[in-house]
Amino acid sequence: MNAFCRDLLTLADQDGTQLFAWCVLPNHYHLLVEAADGKAFVRELGRLHGRLALEWNRHEQAPGRQVFHGCMEREIRSDRHHWATLNYIHHNPVHHRYADRWMDWPWSSSGAFLERVGRKNALRIWYDYPVKEYGKGWDSPEF
């Protein structure tokens, strides 16, 4: 997962793209980005998916296997939506039972976020912008 995180973060570090939150799990990932050209960003993401799928399938001798199953994008409509999305992304390892605490998952921006805003502000953001039903149906805990 380290190599995938590196490639994904390199892609998100393009000019005109601001990365707010990210989380990579064994079977999917989430990004919260603002891209100057959203269509171009999604196109580059597709190229990354294609390149990695070929590489992984070749390595595991599984030609034709579908590794990535799509990309969804949503427009962030408000500050509340932004912060709830950030909380959802950071909490995803707990939701999928990969970690007991959101800040303990190493393949996530949660540690950098916590360091940047501090524990007190992170807790305030968590309580002010709760996840509750946010993201319900996107992916089940068993995903």
C-alpha cells in the first residue's frame, strides 16, 4: 500500500490541485481534493489505475483481472459538506474495522491533519461536522 499511496499522492500534488484528505484501504480509497481541472484530474487518475492494474496483474499472473472498478466524484457544496467529508474519509478505517481509532491508520492524512490542527480542533471538527449517516450506501463495512 505504501507504493500506491506514493503514486496517488504524487498525482494529487499537481499544479492546481489541493489535497485536503485521503485514506487508502486494502480494497478502496477516498480523496478530498480541489482540482483546477476536475476532468483532467479524473483522467489522470484513470491512467494511474490502468498502469497499476497492468503492473499488478502481470506480477500476479492474472491478465485481464479488473483491479479498479470506477471512480465517483462529488462536488462539495458547502463548508459543512467539506468537513463532514473530511471526517468520513479519516474515519473510514474504523468504519471498515481496519483500525480502532481513526488517527492510528498509517495510510491516511489523519496524522498530518491532527498535527496541523491539534487534538482540540480535530475534536471540535468531529463534533461540529459529524459523519452520522453521511456516506451511507457508498460502501458497506464488509466491503
